[in-house]
Amino acid sequence: MAEVFGNGGESVPISGQYECSECGFRHHFAQGETFPPDHHPQKPWTLYVRD
């Protein structure tokens, strides 16, 4: 089950493959990076696969 972790502009808490809850786009983010603020504003990123 995916866990909701953050919105655009927030810091990435855990490294791994994330999925946009709006469109399903997947992207790898490293811990400490920032979720892109302009992808789908107000739609959270969910952790799909943890590193």
C-alpha cells in the first residue's frame, strides 16, 4: 500500500520511487530533495517503492 508523503515544495522524507496521486507519474527522489511545486499543485506524492 502506498503512503502519502508530501506536496510540491516540501522536502522528501525518504528516498525512493514516488507516484503523483493525480496522474500516476513516477519519479525517483532522494531524501532531502524537494518535491516539484509545479507538477500538480495541491496533489500529494505517494511513496511507491522505498530505496
